[in-house]
Amino acid sequence: MTMLVALDVMSLFWMSVVGVLACAQKLLPAKNAIDVPLALAIVGLGLVIVIAPSLIPGLTPPMM
């Protein structure tokens, strides 16, 4: 939930993408072939946001 709040402050689009993925992961039957890559992708997205947020489209406001 904290991740969704932090993403909401930056981008509603990315918050909804991660929220849909997390909801699908909770509602669908557990399969390691899907859950592990999805979890790694979410962690990777978080690391990219922390290290270089300008690489994520729509995350930072345009320069004036």
C-alpha cells in the first residue's frame, strides 16, 4: 500500500498499472512461473524510480 501511495504522488498512470498487477496477483491462483517474474519486475521498477526517475515516461513533470 505504501508503494501505491508513493506512486500516486508521482503518477496516477503508474499507480494504476502497479495496482492492477498487484490485484491480479492476489486474485489469480498462485503460479511461481508468473509470480516470481512479476515480483521481480515490480522491484525493478521501484529501483529504477529510486535511481533514475527520468527514465520512466510520465513520472516526472516536463521541464519548463
